[in-house]
Amino acid sequence: MAYVIAVMCAAALAGWAVHVRARKFPGSLALAVLPRHAEDRRPLAQARANVRSLEEIARSEESAARAALALAEQNRERDLRAAEQRIAGLEKPGRGKRLGALGELTLYEHTLVKQPPAGAVRTLQLAGLRVRFESGDSAYYLYVLEADGTPERTNYPRRTGEGEEAKGFTEDRVRDFADAVQRAVARENTFRATLPEQLKQAQHDRELLEQDTEAVDRARRRHAEIQARHKDNPRLAEARAELETARLEWRRHTGRMPPP
């Protein structure tokens, strides 16, 4: 059964191929498909091939130019978005990237957030914060003082037990976190001190990007030049004229006008 289906499919494909050739070379089936008429078909086939080749070159070049223009536009839009995001990030830094956490405290690039099990979340701006570590009998204490002197104390119970039964915090872990907060505060103080200049520079960079359309303009000119060149391409016009002559010659011999 499979063999029969394969034979039928092959026959159908062969029939379709004959049909296509008959449409391209109208007049008689023998003239369209038989090898002995290859020379009769050659001028028309060659003229078609010449036109198709030149048209394909034109399409390929225009497609490449369009792609280059689209890429230039996309790159410019990407750079402008990045510049806008940079400015927005400087104007409203927000929390920034998460840097670490210990107990109730979570450290971000620009803030320290305290979220106790019960009670409201408190967000402390890192700029101007002071950090102090203290050790008690049953806990370690991390004091954070805001720029106005307002203190915020967080308790870390001392570690007890071993292995899976261990609870609480080691002194090293609390000290390490306190050091991380201090480093983040130092970076934030520097960031805030240089923020006006950073913002000014970012706005200037955005203005330069808005004014710089050279890459897009160059790609647009290239695209327009290629379109114009192929629109007035004398080689393509000559090839089309030769194809028209070959079609007319075919009609003169067969009485049937072939498609281009």
C-alpha cells in the first residue's frame, strides 16, 4: 500500500512539474518538456534567468539596507532608553540592588530596611547613617543612628546549640553584616556627594544622543541610494527588454504569449 501511495505521489509531482513547464513555455507539450526542443527554449529561459538574477540582487541589497537602517534605529532607541533610565535612576534611586540581609534587616544600595515580626516596616536612608556594634550577655546589638541622631537598635540573640539544633547568631556574622552596612554607607555618601554632577553629566549625555542622528541618517541615505540605483538600473531595464523580445519571438513561433 505504501509503495502504491509513493508511486501516486511521484506521479502527481511529475504531473505538476510538467504543468508548470507547459505554462512557462506554452504552445505544445512537446515544445515545453522534450529535450530535443531545449535549444528552442534556451533564449526565453536565459532571458528569464537574467531578469530573475538581477531582481534577486536588487532585493537582496535593498533587504540588507533596510535591515541596516532598522538596526541603526533600534540601537539609537536602545541608547536613548538607557540614557533615560540612567537619569531616572539618579533622580529617584529608590532602594537599589539588594546587598544582603541579617535577621530583621535587609541592606540595599541606598537604604536599610527593617521588618520586625510585628510592627511597621521602617526604611532608613543610608546617607549619613552611623553604625555601632555592641555585645551583650544574651545578644549582640546593632545600632544604626540616622543623620539626625535617631537610633534604631536591632537585637541578634547569641548562637546556642549545635548542628540542626543551632539557633541565633555568631558574633562574626553580626560584625560582618555591620561592616557591610558601613561600607554601603560610605559608598552612598560618595554617591550623594557626586549626585548633582552625575545627574548633570547624564542629562548632557542624553542631549548628545538626541542630537546624534549620524548613524541613522547614513543608513537611511544608503537605503535610498540603493532603491534609486535599482529603480533606474540600466542592466535590469536591458534584461527586461531582452525578455520581452524573447517572449514576442516565442509567440511568433507558437502563437502563445509566455509569462514573464
